[in-house]
Amino acid sequence: MEKIIQLFILIPLLGFLITLVIHRFNEKLISFVSFTSLGISLALFSGFVLFWFFNGAPVLNQKEIVIFQTANYEFLLDFYFDKITAVYLFVGTFLTFLVTIYSRYYLHREKGYKRFFNTVMFFYLGYCITVVSGNFETLFIGWEILGISSFLLISFYRERYLPVKNAIKVFSIYRIGDVGILLAMWMSHHLWNENITFLKLNNYELVHEHLQNHSWVGVFISIMILISAAAKSAQFPFSSWLPRAMEGPTPSSAIFYGSLSVHMGVFLLLRTFSFWEHQYSVRVIIALLGIVTAIISTLTARVQSSVKSQIAYASIAQIGLIFIEISLGFESLALFHFAGNAFLRTYQLLVSPSVVSYLIREQFYNFIPRKNIAEDSLPKRIQYTIYMLSLKEWNLDWFMFKFVWMPIKNVGRKMNFLNFKAIAIIFSIILIGGLLALHYEYHIPYKIHRFLPEMFGLFGLLFVIKSFTERKNVFLSWTLVLMNNIMISLSVSFNEHFAYTHTLLYLSGIFAAGALGYFCFIILKKREQQIDLNQFYGHSYKYPRLAFLFLLACLGLSGFPISPTFIGEDLIFTHIQENQAWLALIVSISFIIDGLALMRIYSRLFLGPHIKRFHDVGFRSS
Amino acid sequence: MKNNQLNFNEHEVLHELKHYLPAQAPLKDFIHHNTLHAFQHLKFYDALKNASEIFGYKTTLSLNDYRVLYSNGRINNTVLDKVISDKKGISNLVEWKLKLLQQNYDYALDSRIGKLKANWKNLYKFDMDAMVHPMLFRTVGSYLDQGIAIWNFPIHHKGFLSSILELERMSYGSIFNSKRVKKLLLNNEHSIANLLNILIGDETLYAQYLYDQQFAHQGWSGMVSFVEDNPKALLDPKDISLHDFIVFELLLEINALDNQFGNHWKPLKETIKTIPIPLFEPIKTTELKEVIMLWQDSFEWSYYDQVLAGIKLSKSKIEVKTSKSFQALFCIDDRECSIRRYVEHNDENCETFGTPGFFGVEFYYSPKNGKFHTKLCPAPVNPKYLIREINTKGNKDNDAHYSKHSHSLLSGWIISQTLGFSSAFKLAINIFKPTMSPATTSSFKHMDKFSQLTIENRNVNQKEGDLQVGFTVDEMVVRVDALLHSIGLIENFAPLVYLFGHGASSINNTHYAGYDCGACSGRPGSVNARVMSFMANHKKVREILALKGLVIPETTQFIGALHDTTRDEMEFYDEDLLQEKNKELHEQNKLNFNKALHENSKERSRRFILTNTKQKAEKVHEDVKLRSVSLFEPRPELNHATNALCIVGQRDLTKNMFLDRRSFLNSYDYRIDLEGKYLTNILKPIGPVCGGINLEYYFSRVDNQKLGAGTKLPHNVMGLIGVANGIDGDLRPGLPSQMIEVHDPIRLLLIVEHFPEIILKAINDSPETYQWYINEWIHLVSVNPIDRKLQIFKEGVFVNYKPQTEELKTISELNTLIESTEENFPVYLYNN
């Protein structure tokens, strides 16, 4: 029975790969392959779930497909099936199935028909991997796919400014969520000394025994999971991304941001429930977070004058309630609530254009003019204040900008004076110094040695911040990302003496992707003469293939699960020791900004309004 | 705007600015109009040049598009040669033709708008729009909202700015973070000039800055300006002005700068290095523009020429049958062009007419239980009458999925766990078996079939507000008389005269109002058809008409009906009033209509690639009906796409031509109007209605991003008044790409059957009418009724025209043709 679980991944994977190679004008075949693979998945699931149910609905776990192994490290894939998986898989497959049929007509003649189906299939693949995953590593693969496909779906209309801008915005929040998982994985490696499976988390004695002596470790892991879940489910203080994700064609917004994507945080909490079940402080925090979100989003939803943002905030509020339900331990209620909310919001978003005729008709027959009451009273003042705050979305968007992105940009701006040459020199000095230090490591006094990893990590962080804020030189920005990766490997090298193969595994992917990136730049520069990062250039209009190639380079470089760097990333983290919180923090911030810097380069060069105006190009405000 | 204006005259600048902003009504009253109405005082090509240079609009197809059209044969080589020779002289033909076909041009589109405001980004490294637009749009959107938000803008009766002022004064927070800005507002120091002084400092630049600022979001600005001028366009009235909107935006701008730089920023005048070129400075022409112009002319005349040749070639009158089986009046709408062809084909003895679909009766309509009145006549007309619906039978359905309760916390908790599951079910059903639902906009819901209408006024004092309820007999006489004369139906009345209003059905369609009858202000024409039939059947009316010489036999009955152009369905009103004999005839005619409807939907389906046109007509018709209720169908019908012609004359002129649903058809008999009295009235609305439709399609097609609404797939409904992309985009006026993608951007060709001097007199009746033709926004051709000699209107006079096309293919069997391609057809002669 366990063996069947992997089919839930293999079928969408196959479907995705086939849609990739069909010609873009062959609309019929593209949609046919999509909904057939979804249909097969749905049929298979239905059959399987009946069988499973009549066998007493056991918890299934398919053990450990080892992807990479060394003496003290293993990277395993593990699949898992229980009630939560069943519900999520059903809702996801059912909705995606309907939406692929829906989009077959809806997207007809749309430029990017193929791209849409590719991305939807890719998203669904990520979704399936996540929900059937049996350990954090497998889950993380799915999680990353969800992030990238979300970016691509939001920026589906890549020739306009706002979709691209908002895609980056959403991606940056997702990235914060990713790091939550990375850090949770890092700490749990140290806690269990293995890649813990979700199955084992159900073992109360085991969890209890491990957490007894490391209660703060338990809290740390739980909080990281919570951050990740909150970011993905648009909970406080991350809520403002969800309405902004509604930039793609309505069906994709409906299914992904109305229902599936936004409930992944809920899934993560349900999946790890047995881990933090007995950490009451954590449960209180989750409940509080849910309450705050529910209240703020309900108020915000009430003042929205656009249909989609109203549905988005209303959905967030319900998810806040689901968080509360989970924290109280009502797993089944939460699942039920999830399914209902997902269906309802999908449907509401899909029929959202109908709202005009429907509500205007309502208004025509039922309108009651409002009365004006002039009064100056305390309740009135409070009411106005809340209205104004809700209109400003409780400043959440501004808050993220001011306290997260502005400081990074300011640090970057301080380094504006550094040009390519200066950076090359500085980097060489640090690198040579670092390598020498590594070679003569035993001669370095402990007092200095213990700070070396952090020091090199910090250099790496500065490089990547510089990369993130570079406005002119594309090559420099790209090179800085590479430098950052080298610095991180260097920094971890001081930590533990592990085989060079680890570093090699990590860097091999990076260098291959790096070279591919340079190749793309050279071609682009040859054709367009001037390339920089000062604005969006939208070159994908003219060079869609090059854009795709460069996207692959970016994904490779950012440690996406298509390159060995992905495993390397996990490896690097295992080499950070459990008492090196600072190093872990530096490296994880590096990873966040690293991914953002790459997506920024990709977006600026290839997305946004096309710089060549021989065809119609949208307004910036559109 | 005058150049080098030294003093800033706020009133004047705002007045002109409003003129240039898009003038699109809120969604419920979608009314087609010339997108570049502000340039209509210029010649067409000058207007295109100006609009493109100043505002950066793309106003024609691109050079490459024309070359592709040429290589596909859509642009005719002979016509091309003729156009070039006419414009450039025959000696320069070779040189210019080479330019058109081969020369490379740098056709980067650059515009003057936005250059001044761009200095915030260039000099201050500050992205003003990103800081200001979201809050600006959200605030004005909430203020104007017609019923999406659960919690409305708390203060609304005082005007936009005063409401914000009140909100600021009464709350503990503020929209603005800058204390200075809040003070400016509270202390009443927020005149536009004062705020611009803080931001710019140089009075000569103010006007240009305001243009830059407002055209950075022309959608919202246009909506504000429209609502200011037409407060009745919103059911829930909102008091707003462009002035208030600009003040609010200026305050937000100062606020954003204060936030970013504190007190350390200077007005633009102190940092600006080069003064950008003033917006309305004269514009130089370029060779590329001339090349494009020649291409566009050739593209247009390649089509027109066939049509004109067809008029020359098609058989003129064969026989005059005196007794007709029935007569049917349809709207002039281009969508009715083909159904008329089928109805005529199915019954050789019938006769069809075209006339604007409000049938000459102008009034407000108040459906049963309605809280408002709906205007049912062309938009510029202001009727004095009211028609009420009484004694209805049907009930209105509701759908809880649209309930706002699902957006609040606790009821949402319950709803998501109950209704949530039924919505999964509903979605699945709609995907596999679409059906009508309460959310479907259906033309048949406009008026209850079995209701009664208050049409006759027996007491002039019976009023509602300033509106008289119903028409008096004398008022009816005037209207019936005018209608019948204008279409030339004054004798040989058949036993049954049908009046077909038209409307459309769709679901999930924000632009639904644009699909209904344009002559009824974007509503179905059923009420008008019924009202006019009532009048023409009225005994006293007929008596008076008979005295005037217009005799309608007693056996003749008028019957109101509605044709749904999306579903190809018809509904007839007051059938029970028919005489026994007519009832029988009516049943027979219905068979004809039904057949015509099947055939018509088959013809339409050739454009719907996902529908199999090769099936039997009945089967295709079923598929076409399904489209109108499918949530996932962004093209329930194609509306006016491909419209290109307007023909005013007798049916014989084009009866034997296959015009591929591209023509507005207005019946007119010159013989009863030798003076051109009725012609004047017919031509008056052609410009704003047909020309407006044609040009809106034209501009939405050539620049779907800036002048159209872009693809409708990501649209988000804002406040029930407009659509935007995502949640913080600007409103998108114009037509979505799904409506215009098959449209050929060519101007309207108006063909009038009368003597040139009479036509000249008719278009000279008013300067507004004349402007359309003299400035070449519409091409005008006269057909001499005696010998069908063609003359085109050029620079104020009619000159002879000889078609280049010498023969046209004749077809007699339509099915094979229709199944052959989804592309535009050339003109064929049709052997009826």
C-alpha cells in the first residue's frame, strides 16, 4: 500500500514534464495532458483512499529513499500518508482538476497559455510533494517549488510592472518562511542527530525524552515552524502579501491564493502538531497569533472596496481561526474548516467578476440611502480611527518595508562607493587570507579561531547585500552572489573538518549555475548593448528562451532542488553547531537575501514593461 | 493649454485636463465613445500624431503589422498603389512604395507626458508613484465604492476632501505621517497653487506637473472627472471633484517626501536641470508617420473598395412584391445584420428594417420594486417620460455565495464550513454542465414577460418628480409617425410587424453593459419594443395617423420582441392581444425565426474556435447557448468586433451582399424624404453611436494596454464602478482584449443613399455632426439612388469614386463558407 504513495508525486511530475515539451500553440494537447494527469491523480486517489479507509485508515510511511549519503550525513526522501495528507491531497487534486478544465477555456488565446499550464502543473507537483512528505527534507523540496511557482504565477503578466513588483514582494515573504524551515531543520538535526521523520514525531516517548533536556531547543524549533507557517498562511504580521498576490489570471488566484497555497502554513502546523503538542507556551503563542490575525484581517476585510482583496482578507481571518483550532488540538475541525474555506474562497474568486451585475442589481432593488449623523463622541472617534487603520491595512505593508527592507537597502547604499575592481581586490584578499588561515588553522589561537566562521559569514552577508542593492553592474551583482557562497563555505570550513566533497557538492552546483548566468549576460549584452539593473527591462518579450535559461541559472544558484546545491545547503547547515546561533542567523539571512538578489536580477532584466516600445506597453500603474 | 503660460490659472488648467482624461462611465452604464474624443477637433491623422506624441498612446497598428497584412493579401496592391499615387503623386509611387514595404525605421514610442514628474526618480532617487498610488487609489476607491465594502467610508455627504478633513479631525490616527501635511490640511492651506508651490515652486511648470501627475493614473482620474460631471452615474451618489482628488494627491506626495527626506528636500525648481518640452508644443511629422498613414488608408480602402464595388455590382431591384408576409424592425446594430439575412432567406415574402433599437421612444424605465430609474434611449438624450412596470409575476433569486456575511469572522466561520462545501459542488456543476444562475446577466430579466407597463398617459399631471408617467396620445402619434417615416414603412403593411429590441446574456462579465443595446444606454431594448408596439397598435393613434395620410390597416398588428444576441433566443410580448388570424401567422413566423436563430448562431460560431462549427445548426446553437452561462467563458459573444460599415438606405442596396456581420444597417427611403428632413435626424446619432463604437474598438485594438483594458483574466472589480489589475492597479478604461482581438482597426465607412447635396445639407445641420466627417473620423460615401453612382466626401465636397475592384465572387450556399475559416471574409455577392 505504501508504494502507491509515490505515484501521487510521479503522476504530476510526469504531467508537468510532458507539458513542458509540447509546442506552445498546441493549446488542446497542453490542456489535455494537464487535466488528464489531474484526472488520473484524482481517480487514483479516490480508489486508494477507499481502500485505505476500509483498511482502518492506518498511518502509512514509505521509508527513506536515500539520495545522498556520507559517513555522518544522509539525505533521505520519505513519504507519509495519514488523515491530514488525505484531506489535503483530496482538496488540492479536486480543485486543481476543476481549475485546469476551467482554464482550458478561460485562458484560450491568451499569450502564455503554455506557461500558465506549466506553472500550474509545477505548483501542483510542489503541493503534492509537500503534503505527502514524510520528513522535513522532502517537505522542503515541495516548499521551494511552491515558492518559485507562486512567483511565476503572480508575475504571469510579466510585461506589466505591478505583477512583477508584487511577485517579488510575495517571494520575499516566502523566503522568510523558507528560512524558518531551514533553521528548524538545522536545529532538529542537532536535536535528533538524524533526519527525523514525521512518523517518529508521533512517538510521544521519543519526543518527550529528547525535549526533556533541551526544552529551549524545542521552543526554538517550534517558533521557527510557526514563523514559516505564519508567512505562508499570511498571518500577522505577514498578511499584506496575500491580496497582492492576486495579479495572475483569476483561476490561478482563486485556486492558489484563495485556497491551496495560503493553507500550507496550516498544513505545516498540523503536520508538526505532535512535536509541539506538549509545549504549552508555543500553543498559547499560536492561538494568540491566530486571534490577532483574525481580528485585524476581519476589520481590514470590512473596508476593502475591491472584490479580490476583500476575499483575501476574509480568508486570512478564517485561517487565523484555524490556527486557533489547531492550537486547541481540534485537528479534525481544523481540517474540515480548511476544506470548507478552500472551496468557498476558490468559488468566490472564480465568480468575482459576476459581483458587478449581481450587486448592482441588489442595489437597484434594495438601496437605502445612508443617513448622516453628525456627532463628535468618543465611540465615533474610535470608530473613525479603526476605519483609518483598516484602510491602511494596519500599516503591515509599510511595516515590512520600513523595518525589514529599508535597513538592508541602507546598508547596501553605504557600500555604493565600492566598484567592481575594489570588490575584486577585497574579495581576493579575504579569500587568500581565509584559505591561508584554514591551512594554518592549528596555529590560530582559539580566541580568534572561534570568531572566524562568523567573520567570514559576515563578509558573505555584506557581499550579498551589496549584490541586492547594486543598480548598475549586472555582472557585479551576479558575481557577488557567487562570492557570498564561497564565503559561506569558507566560514563553515572553520567549523568542522568534513570531506571536501561536501564543499564541492555545494559549490559545484553554484559554479555551473554561475557560468550559465554569465553566458546569458554575454548573449543579452551582445544583442542589447547595454544591460544594467536600474529599472525593469522586460527582455523576456523578445528573448523568452534566454529568460527561461537564465531563470534556471538563478534557481541553480539559489539552491533550488534542481541542483546539487540544494543538498549542499542542507549539508552546510548541519555543519553549523547548535551553539552557533549567530552563525546560523547570518547564514540564513544570507540565504534570504541571496534568493532575493537573484530574483531581482532576473526580474529587472527579463520582466516588467519592455524597454523597447515598438508594441503596446502598459502603464506603470496598471 | 496655452504654451509658455506664465500664470497658473487653476480653473482653466483643470477644465482642459478633464477634457483629455478618459470619459468612461462606471461599469453599469458602459457606453461606447470615441476614446480620443479630446482630439476630435483635429483631422484624424493629426489627432493620432498628437495623442501619440503627447500621451504615448500607440494609435495605429505597427509597421510590421501592415506589412504582414499586405503579404497576406488583406491589403490590396492596386489599392495601395492608388492611395500612394493620390497622396504622393504618381511620379513618387515607386519611391514611396519601397519605403512602405522595406525601409527600416526607428519606431521607438516616446511621449512628452511624465517627463517633468520623472525628476523625482532621476534627481531624488525617489519612487513617488510607488509611495503615493496605493493609498490614493484605496482611499478614492473606498470613497466611491458602490457596495463592495461592508464598512463604507464613514463620512460621505460633504465632498471628498471635506470628508477626509473630517476623518482626520475626528480620529486619533492619520492618513499622513507628516505633521506638516496634516497641518496644511487642517489649517485650510491646501489650495492647489499652495501645494504646488511647496512641491515645484515654479509657476510655469504647475500645469505640466498636474498633467504628468493625473496621467500617471488616468483611469482613476477619468472616473473622478466623469462622476463629477455626471453624479447620477452612481446609484449611491458621491460628491467628488477632480480638484479635491488632485489636492489629496498633492498632500500625499508632500507626505511621501517628508517621510523619506524629513525637512531636507527642495522643491523641484531648485534641482531641475533641463525643463522638459511643454506638452502641447507643435508636433513635427516624421516620415514614419506618413508611411503609417499611407498604410492605414490602404488597409481601410482595401475593404471599403470591395463594399462599394459590391453596391455597384449587386443586382438592383428585381421585383416589388406588394403583399408581405410580415415585417420586422431590428436594431441597426451590426450583430443584427446576419439574423436579418436568415429571416429574409427563410421567407422571401417578408421584409426587414433597421432602426436605432430604442425605436424612437425615449423614457426612463422603473421596474417593479426598483429603487431607481433606468434611462432607455441614447445616452445624450434626457427624456421627460417614465414607464413603470406593474403586476409582475416572477421572483428574484438570490445566491448566498455573494453574501457579505462570509467575509466577517464568525458568520464566515459557519459559512465556510457549510456553504463552502456546496460551492465545491456548484463549481463542479458549472464546469461540467453550465446553467443559468442568479448571477447570470440575462437580457430577459430586464423586464418580466408577463408584466404590464404604464404606457399611456391620461392625465398630464400624473408625474413622478419632473417625469411624466407615460405618453399622451399626441405624443405617441409624433413618435410612431417619425419612426415609420424614417425607415420608409408607410404603406403595404403586413398583418404582423415585429419590433425586435436586443440584449445580451453573460456571466462573470464585468463589461456586461457594453453588450446590450447602445441606443438604449447599454440596456436591452425589450421595453422600448413593447412601448412602441403599444403606441402603433393604439386605436386613437391610428385614427390621427390616418388623418395625416398614414393608414395602418386594422388587420395589422405590431408586436414587441427581444432578440438575445448572445444566446440567439427570442421572446415575444403581449402575444395574447393578437387577433386569431394573426396568432396563426405568428406561430408560422416563429418557425422561421427559430430556424434563423439556429443558423445565425452557427454563423457566429465560426469565430469561437472551441465550438465545432461543422455540426448541425441546432447542435451548434446548444453549444452557443452554453457559452453564455459558463463561468469560464470570457467571450460569451464577440459584440461589435469587426464593425466597419454603416449603411443608410433601402434594403436592396446590400440585400444581395454577404457583409459578414460588419455593418450597421439603417433603413431609409429617400423617396419619401426628398428634402432630407428625416435624414438629418438619422445622421445625427450615427457619429456618437456608431462612430463611437467603431473608434472605441479601433483604439482598444491598436493599443490594448494604454487605451484598452488589457486582458480581462486578471481583472479585479473595484467598488462596482471599474476594473483594475490586482488590488493596487489603476482603473482600466477601454475594452478588454477578449472583445477586440478579432477586430480590424479601420474607421467606419458611412454609405448613404441619397443625392450628395441633400446629404451635405444633412451633415451640416450641426457642427458636432459635421466634425465627424470633415475631420475624417468617419468616411462618408454617397450612393446616387438613381444610377448608384458613388461619390466620396473629401475636404467638404463630394467627389466621384470608381471602385478598383472589378468583380466579386458570388456565393449561394452559406454553410460551406461559414465552416471554412474563422478569419474575416472578403465581401461576396450573395444569391439570396
